[in-house]
Amino acid sequence: VYAAIPDGVPAVLELMRSDPSHAELQWWCADAIASLTVGNAENQAAVAEQGGVQLVLQAMDRFPDNENVATKCMWAITNLAASQAAKIAELGGVHSAVVCAKLVQVHELQSVFIRALGNLIVDEANLRTALEEGAIKVVEDIIEANQEHGQLLYRANGLLDTLQAEAEDDEP
């Protein structure tokens, strides 16, 4: 994977496609995608245009309870959501993220999930899907499990406020 990174997004995605059943390869490729897309709208667009969002979500769906794969894919989704939230919505990304957050209950994944969901719900379709998928309960559980982590609590409580406000607006 390190050899593919200098060749950019196409090389990493090609490598990711080469063996979708290999969890460690998917983990390394998701890590590379996360690194290549952090704050880089051009690479975010390239990943989306070349099928990389689908690949990341497929890895999440294939290995939903694998802490390493789920966490690195969540980082990739977090970064991609900056410019690709609607695309992620179309491909079921909120569902994949919520499933992983329910199955892998470790601090790092929970922290990244809060960031990812916060980035994703700027898209109205993602916000609605998050509510349908039970994101309020997941965020509440993360808050309860992480009382000693101030930054996570700050982000999670802000996210919870947003989700609850939308849920209240939806009530008849």
C-alpha cells in the first residue's frame, strides 16, 4: 500500500479492488484513502469519481465488527463527507457507519463515528437516515461509555442536540 500512495488515488483504489476479502489489505487501503483525502477536495472528488466511496463502504459492510477495518473506513468516510456527503448517502453510508458503531464499541471508533456522523448529517437525507437507523441511541450510548473523554463528550453532545432537535421537528 505504501508503494501505491505516491501514485495517488487510482493506485490505492486498484489495490483495494484486488482482494476485497483480505481484511488487512482493506484496512491499509482505507487508511491510505483517509490520508489522501484529509482536507483535499481534489482527492475527495477523485475517490468518489473512481468508485472509492463504494469500496470503503463495501469494506465496512464486509468487516463491520473488525475494529481496525471499521475504524480506518470511518476515518475515510469522515474525510470524504466534507465534499461527498450526498454521494455517501446514496450508497448507504450512514447505515454502514451506524452498524459499525453498534458492533465495535471501542473509544477510537466511537470518537471517529461521532466526527463522521457530524460531517454526514449536513446532508438532509443523511440526517433523516441517521434518525431512522437509531443514531440517537448510539450517540447516547457513546456518551454514557465515555464520561472521562471531554472532547468526545463535547462533540457527541452537540451531535445529539442536532439529532434530537430534528427528531422533535419530525414529531406530529
